[in-house]
Amino acid sequence: MIRSMTGYGAAKGSSGKLEISVEIKSVNNRYLDCTVKLPRLYSFAEEKIKALVQSAAARGKIDVYISVDSSKADDVSIRLNTPLLSAYAEAFGRMKEEFGISGEMSISDYSRLSDLFIIEKKEIDNELFTRDLAAVVSDALSSFNAMREKEGEKLALDIAVKLGEIDRLRRLIAARSPLAVADYREKLLNRMHEALSGIAVDEARILAEAAIFADRTAVDEELVRLESHISQIRELLKSGNGAGVGRKLDFILQELNREANTIGSKSGDLEMTRLVVDLKSEIEKIREQAQNLE
């Protein structure tokens, strides 16, 4: 399927008692640029996530946002630092006996002492967490690509319509080209009649001038190449091969524009010039759409 480079996808899952949320967003970019944003504690999984994105997308600026909720996890324990507490108690006893300092220490007082409690967090099974996270990211990528394919289908239909208009203009130019030569011959004949004021006009000279004009303004080769490029784009859109369609289309559009410029430079006819301007306008419209394709 043809895909747009802009898209959004999201999914949720879990790893043990850890709740995982994944969001994927993308915008246009010439190359694939993937950024993964996740809590530092789980940074060991970043390369795996990037590899999954690279397998699912060829181009675009893609941001992957990962959040992990550990509020339901029982992976934290608090242990009393018994040796330190004993040392504190002994020190307070000496303060009372040797220096006569009165007063009693409460649990609240002890709890404010530095390093009296040791907070321990269970180690994460990196392999298991990475596997579970990858499953959630894969679900988000499926949603992400489904949206991109839907948007890509709309873009392809719009391009096909504009391509039909380009083909129509190509046919009009092909029909107008010989008429432009006839018009030139007629105008040349009229000017010579006016200049010579009744003197016989050399028909051979008129024919020779018209032949030179026809050769100079001939666009048959350019029209054939235009038709070929139009066929290539139609085949490209029909193939549905999403990978690299945008790049290929951009290249063919450059060739289309080159032929249009050549026809325009050869044209000495006002109607031909107008048709070429319309042709270039339609090519530019397709180029704008093609920039959204992967």
C-alpha cells in the first residue's frame, strides 16, 4: 500500500505489573529520522524499538513516546539500617550520660536521620521487559501504518485526478502544435502581402520559412516522453508498493517538468504558452502531494 509520511498510532500493554503506553507520531522528512523518548531506567530497550520502527517505515521524522507506570508494582522494599541505628543509639546515650543532655528520642526523630533506611528496588528483567515493550510498540506501529495507508490512498487518488488533467493538456498541446505552424504560415503570408503591396509573393519562400518554424517548434519528442512519464506514474500508483514511492515519484516529476519547460521554450504561440503554464501548474500540484508520500 502507498503510505503517507504523516501518521499517528498508539497502544497500551504491560510487563508484569508495569503498565506501558506507546504513542507514535510522524511528519514529512527526506530520510528516516527516528527519536525514541522513554524513561532512562528503560533506555536499554531503545535500539530494539528503533529497529522495529525502521522495519515499518522508510521515511519520515518519527517520534516514539513511551511511558511506564510502576505505581502498581511491588518492586520496592525498605530495610532498616540496623548497624547505623545502633551507632546512633549509642551516640545519643553517650551524649546523655557524658554531657548531661536531656530528652528522649522518638521514632519520628530517628526517621529524620540520614541513611537510616535502605530503599531497595528489584532488578528489572531486561530481556523480558524489552520483549513485552516490543509487543506494545508493534501494536502501535500497526495502528500507525493503518492511518498512513488510509491517508496515502487519498493522496494517490488525488494525484491520479491531477495526472488525468496533465494527460488532457498533453493532448491539447499535441493538437495545437500543427495549428500553430499553420497560423504562423498564414501570419507570415499576410505580412509579406502588406509589405510587398501587391507584388507577387514567393510561395516557396513562405513554405521554407514555415518549415524552418515547424522544425524549430516541433515538440513531438517531448510529447512522447510526457506520455511515457504519465504512464510510469500510473503504474507506480497502481503497483501499491509503498516503499520508496515518494522518491520515485519525485524523480519522474522532475522529468515531467523538464519536458514541460522544453515545450514552453519552443512555443511561439500564445495558446501553446497558456497550455504549458497550466501543465506546469498541475505538475507542481502533484509535486506538493508527492512530498507527503513515503
